[in-house]
Amino acid sequence: MKISQMIRLMVGVAALSGAVQASPLSHFAEQAGVTWLIGNWATADGAVTMSFEWRLDKQVIATKMTLPDRQAEGTIALKPATTEANMISVDNKGAVSMGRWSAYEGHPILKSTIESEIGKMKLATRYIKQTDDSFEVKVYRQTDTGELGEFVVGAEFKRAQ
């Protein structure tokens, strides 16, 4: 592709993206009632921490999780021209997780596929609000049909500073 063609393509994409103003992720998060997740969270012993932070004019959410043996960072964003919230994260050991957020029994759930040095695993992580300052996480294996399967682990989180 010639440089002049590339410049015309980039100008066209920029003009189109400016003309098609998408609603920010925050709009859909507010409608779904899940903005309570924004903030910093920790287990009672502080061994596991999690954070959700608005970025890029509330178009995306940056995520961070720290476990005793692993750290992961990711991004939640809307698929263009949809209300489909997707997430991708990478950890310090090279594992990559890709998933989609939805609702399950009135609570947010992230169904994801994690690829790491030990292989591929499909998980479903439920975020169950207890109060404005606490929630419970329950992690399940996904069945072949994407339903919740075997319970793997759970933890309670409190809002942290």
C-alpha cells in the first residue's frame, strides 16, 4: 500500500469514528447497575486484591488483580456498535484470558478462556454484590455448553483504599 493510500485510509477511519459517536461503556454499566464494581477491593487478609478503574473518558475499564503468586492486568471494553462487554487480561507468567461479561441471576458474570503454560481452561466468574462495600466472587469451570459446572473457588472482597 502506498503512503498516500494509507493516509487517505487513516483520515477516512478518523472521520468515520468521529461521526459515529458510541456511547461509553459507563452508560451501559450504569444501565446494568454494575458501576458498584468500580474501585479497589481486597480480601480480609489482603492476600488477594482487585481493582476496576475508568479510563479513556469512561470508554474502558482497566482491571488489576494480585494473587500471592500472580499479578494480572486487563481491559474491559465494548465491542464496537454493540452492548457486548469483552475483557482481555495478561498475567506476569504469560497467561492470557479473554472473556465476555453478561448477567447471571441478576449479578455480573465473566465467562472466559484462559490460555497458560499448563493449557486452556474455561471459567465463569460470578461477582455477587453483598453491600455497597462488599461482594463475593465464585469461580466455576464452564461445561462444554458454556454453563456453570464444577465450583472451583470463592472469596469475599471488601472495598479498600
